[in-house]
Amino acid sequence: MIAAGLLLILVWGSSYLLAGARQRQDEAAWRRLVALGSGAAGGGLARPVEGLAFRVTVPRVGYDAVVREGVGLDVLAIGPGHYPGSAWPGQPGVVGVAAHNVFWIRFDELRPGDELLLETRYGVFRYRVTGTRIVRPDDRSVLRPGPDRQLTLTTCWPLWAGELATRRLAILARAA
């Protein structure tokens, strides 16, 4: 039992360390992309490049990470992912971003009015938290667009439950 427990801790720990290394690589790649592409949000700037979509910063909890395109296990194992088909920052509709709760463990501390920043290759977009909802994993209503610019962050709930979480925390925000 002890050996099995140690093995599980080793697997989890190595995954977490590899995710951190991949985020550092993504950060370096993101800085290169931002240096290369600025200007209006037209043409090809509102799309992923090399799998990188944009960057999210959450000042209240001291979090920032590069967001990759997609929400498959391969993407979410290393950080946040942009829901394909959801809006891009600055565009009308809902920008949807998901991450495993291990990366967003402090996101239950977010309150209405807290600022969320999305940095793209064509500018920085500010959103303010309006509230949260706890939903079933198959409930996509939190990604349904309204008439304005919105942002929804989703992660497993409860945050402490890891892979055993049975619900999703949705953090809802509107353009500031």
C-alpha cells in the first residue's frame, strides 16, 4: 500500500513538474509571438499560432499562464485551454477557458469586480468577474453567448477533489 501511494505521488508530482516546464516553454514562445505580431484584430491575429491562443492573468490570486487552443486532456495536462468555437478576446460572445483545478486551486477566492486580463497579439482585454456558478460537467449553458463580450473560466469542483470532482466551477465575467 505504501509503495502504491508513493508511486501515485511520484506520477502526480512528475506530471506537475512537466506541466511547469511546458508552461515556461509556452511563455518564451508567447513572448516571441507578441513581439512579432501587433496591430488590429483582423486577418490572422485572432487565431492560435503554434497551439498558443492568448495569455490569462488573474491579479487577485497572482496567476498568469499562456492559454493553448483546445480542451483535450493533452492541453489541460499542462495548463489552461481555450474552448474551440468560443469567441476570441475582444470579440462579441463568450471566451471560454478551462483548466484542471490543480492550476486554479485559488480561483474560489475570486469575487465580483475582480479583474481578469486576456493578452492577445492584438491587445489586452479586461474583464470583471460578475459571479460564479456550480454546474454539471455536461452543462454548457455557461458558454452560451449573450449580447456583449464575456469570459467564462471553468474548472473541476470542488477544487480540492482533483480528479474525483463531480461538478464544475464556472467563473463568469464581462468586458470592463
